[in-house]
Amino acid sequence: MTRRYFGTDGIRGKSNIFPMTPDLAMRVGIAVGTIFRRGTHRHRVVIGKDTRLSGYMLENAMVAGFTAAGVDAFVLGPIPTPAVAMLTRSLRADIGVMISASHNPYEDNGIKLFGPDGYKLSDELERQIEELLEQDIGSQLAKSDDIGRAKRIDGVHDRYIEHAKRTLPRDVTLKGLRVAIDCANGAAYKVAPAALWELGADVVTIGNEPNGTNINLDCGSTHPSALQKKVHEVRADIGIALDGDADRVIIVDETGTIIDGDQLMAVIAESWASDQLLKGNGIVATVMSNLGLERFLEDKGLSLARTKVGDRYVVEHMRQHNFNVGGEQSGHLVLSDFGTTGDGLVAAMQILACVKRTGRTVSEICHRFDPVPQLLRNVRISGGKPLEDSRVQQAIADAESELARKGRLVIRPSGTEPLIRVMAEGDDRGQIERIVNDLVGVIGGARDAA
């Protein structure tokens, strides 16, 4: 069955345009509530959101859907995605929902779903939901006396702050560190600065004045220049940039240099391996992580397992093969000792612990390897399947043959946008640029001829 609604990370799109309409949000609530309505207990869903204007609309629609399906709705308000995953388990909920489009601009929104264990739903459950969305909702509605109740839950920020603080090793405090943090005008604008301050840091905060339309706007992990400027301005020891729902983090060192998720995974893997905390004798990352990370880990006697793009697939591999560190180059890091999904603040805590324990600067701690030259270009498509064109397939085969063991080639459709992503990396930058540009041209030609 072709997936009509779900992408690599839930349902996502432009607000008030299909599929991100209040009608569909309500029907998703009904469908998901129907699937998870098992047994005779009072069923409950926790619903969080980020700070987008459309969050109010979608939140109310989903409350209507879940209560119509006979599920009690616990409304959390603006709160990070990892907090929703944690509270789903902590509050013994049957379902968790995060209304967010993560790092996308405010015009977009999305629906992320968690099972009672706090993990994102499987492909099979998403297929079941899609099937119910295509059916008449009448049979899915609860009887009049079984309609769910809705209420807002207080104290959830404090629960998450305490959870995040406990992930810092007990022998470490943040006293003496000046930390600049950019909350992307998003879901962590209250909790992240509070957690760092309570741990002893001197905290300078930007991106903490959300107005519904400024989430991720020239701030956060996808636009770290504002944080780089602030780090220089206040002479911070470290800069922490979260995205709109705080499941990603990018670090800025004391010199203003940006440190991506690959370097952060290298730091954590090396540190945890030294402390005999690393499971699986390696980490899990996606096909987009830099070849330099793989070589660094090999030199340390550690492995890198690769999955397709999407934190859900990283987590699945971690669970199946007993790894406890995984993530993406974008800064979406999953530390399963502490949570079931990516958590930007918790990942930053591990970097801060390394800085405090060693007494070294962030630039010394976080430059673990020299990245191999990597180039990513996108080809926008409006339909068709250019990757099935014989000329494209031959060009890809030729490029792979040329790179051989000197590099990597990854070509894939985006899971969230109408794009074909073309990425190549290798030791010869000129060769990489030529290969990517040639493939973009061939794929664009196949698209135009379709």
C-alpha cells in the first residue's frame, strides 16, 4: 500500500493545506485512538506541541478526535518532543502525540506519534492508521457514555527539567561555565535554560521569545549564525542550538565554530567507551553521516552501523542490536540510556560533562576528526520516478564504480519534500563536485523528459 500521509517522521505539511488540516488531525486522533483502545481501562493520550501558530488549531482538533474515540486527552502545551516521549511512559499513557514540524518554518506543522513504550510507531502501525483514515469514521466513534475527557496537565515542565538534569553525571556541575543557548523560539524556550541554570551554569539565552511565527526563524540549529554571534559577544564557553521541538542540537565552540552531530557522536562514543558505558562496541548513524566519522571509530576499535535516513530507523537498529548511542549528522542524537528518541538538551549535557571533567575547551573536545569532503545537492521533482530511468541508473552505477572504495554515494528521495537528494563524499573534493553535478544534471534531465 502506498503511504499517503506518513513520511519519515510522522505526518507533515503546510498548515491548513492537506494533509495538515484540522479535519485530518481530528480523524488521525479518532483512528489512533481506535487502534490503541485495548482492554477495559480508561485510555489516555498525552498531547504536546511546539510554539507554532497552527499548534492551537491542531491541538484542539486532535483532542476532539481522541475524545470522540473514547480516549482521555492530557494536554501538555508547548514542550519538547523528548518530553512527550518520556511523559507517555511516566503518565502510563496509551499514546503520545507531538504536534510539530521540528526544524521547519512556522508555516509547516506535523504530527509525531509515540506508543505506550515511548517509541515512535512502526511502519505497520502507520499503515493501519492510514487504512482507518480511508474508512468511514462512524464505526470508530465511542458510545455516548464512553466519550473521553480532556484536561491540561500542570507540572510537566518541572518533570522534564528534573529528567534532563539527572542525565548529567553526579560528579559534575556546570559551575564556572558560561553557556549560550538558542532555543529556536520553540518548544524548549522555558525548560532548557532553566535546567542549565539549576545545574550551576551562567546562562545566556536567545531564541526564547516565541510569537507563533518566529520558530526556527534565523535561529536554532538550522540557523546557528545568531548563536555564533552571541558566543563571541558574551565570551561564552559553549553555545547550544536546539531546533523547534528540541530533539536536535548543534554545538558552537568558544571560537564560534559549528560542531555537527557526527562530531558530537564521536565525542560521546569515545567518552562512553572509555567509561565502559558504550553498548554494541560502536554507534548507529544514517547513510548521511560522514566517512570521517566511520574512520575515526575504526581507529578506536569501534564500529559504525548505518541505516536509512530517519531517527526512527536509527532507533530500531539500536533496539534490535543493543546499541545505546545513535543519531544523525543533523544533530538528532539518541542516547537510549536516557530516552527513547532524540533529545538535544540531554545530548548537550554529555558534551558539557566531557568539558567539565577534562578541563579542556569545547574546541579541543569536539574536534575528533577531519570530515571527508561531502557535497549534497537536491533535485526538485513534481512527479514521476526519475530514479527508475535507465540513463539515471547507468550514471549512478558509473559514479559508484569511479568512487569504489575512495568514497560513498547516496541518492534517495526525501521523505518530507518533493526532492531527490544527491550526496557524495570522498578524499578528492574536485571529483566529488564533478560527480554530484553530473548526477544532478542527469536526474534533472530525466525529470524534464518525463
